[in-house]
Amino acid sequence: MAKEVVKKIKLQIPAGQATPAPPVGTVLGPAGINLQEFCTKYNDATRDKMGNIIPVEISVYEDRTFDFVLKTPPAAELIKKYAKIKSGSKKGAHEIVGTISKEDAKAIAEMKMPDLNAYTVEKAIDIVAGTARNMGVAIAGLNDQELAEEAAEAAAQAIEDAKREAKLEAMEASAADTDVEVEVINEKAEETTEETTEE
């Protein structure tokens, strides 16, 4: 009879570097599995992938035993690695923070194929290109020119927006001074109207 899975846990851990300390211990401790045993098995299984973040899906059974399945590294992590950047752009495609080659994109796509919803390498490259674009990473010869133009347009738009914002603030500041006078004038006008009505 098959053992019943009571919990499924997903983690992303640097290959070969799992330890019982947080965050691994914090997540797996309450599940009641042997932390040291998991760390040893995970590290042995990922030793050849050192330098990558490897997602793992852990199935915990009712008798507190477990098994796990390793996934391919997240596309974003691979793109950062190939582009030699620490993080993606905060402005997405409107700011280029790195570039990878078509060969890099193909290598990432081939690595990610088992976890992607794609049947051909070309489709997988499209998925990787979309992720790269959202991170502000251009693919040389594929979309670098388009992204550079987009980034230039975004920069010009940001300058225009800043000018418009400054103009509006100046107008609001000058209007704030006249508002007080207008209100006072209106109050006097109302008083005059009331007096006239009473007469």
C-alpha cells in the first residue's frame, strides 16, 4: 500500500548548501522530518550544480519520511548569472541592466525545457526572452535594439513627466496663495448679499 502524502513543500536552495539552519529548518522543522538527513541528501544530489539556486519539491508522508524532486533553476536566476548582474531592473523593459547572447538564451532554454510548457527549443527561447525582457535584460541580436529604443523613450518620457510635475507643483503653490483671497472675497460677497436681502 502506498504511503499517504500529508504535505508538499517547495523550497529554493543554493545547490550543495542546504543546512538545518533557517530558512530550511524553519520551513521543514514543523513538518517533523529529519533535517540533517534532508540536507545531506539534497547536497549530494545537487553538488554538481553548485552556483545555482535549485528548486526542490518535498513530499512528506504520514510516517514523517520524505522524498523530493529537484527542478531546474529559475529562469530569472540563470539570466542573472549569464548577464553577470545581481538583480533585474526595477523598471522592467524600460531600463536595460544587462545583456546576454542568443547562445546564452538557447543554453538557458535547453536547461529549462523539462519545466517549461514548450515543445521546441525555439518556443522555450521565446519564454526565456520574455522573462529576460521583464528583468531589463536584452538578448544581443534578438531584441537589444528594440529594448534600447524602449528604454530611451521611457527616459525621455520620465524627463517630460518630471517637468510637467514641477510645473503643476508651481501652479498649485501660486494657486494656494490666491485661494485664500478668493475665499475671503466670496465670504464678503455673501455677507453683502445677506445684508441686501435683509433690507
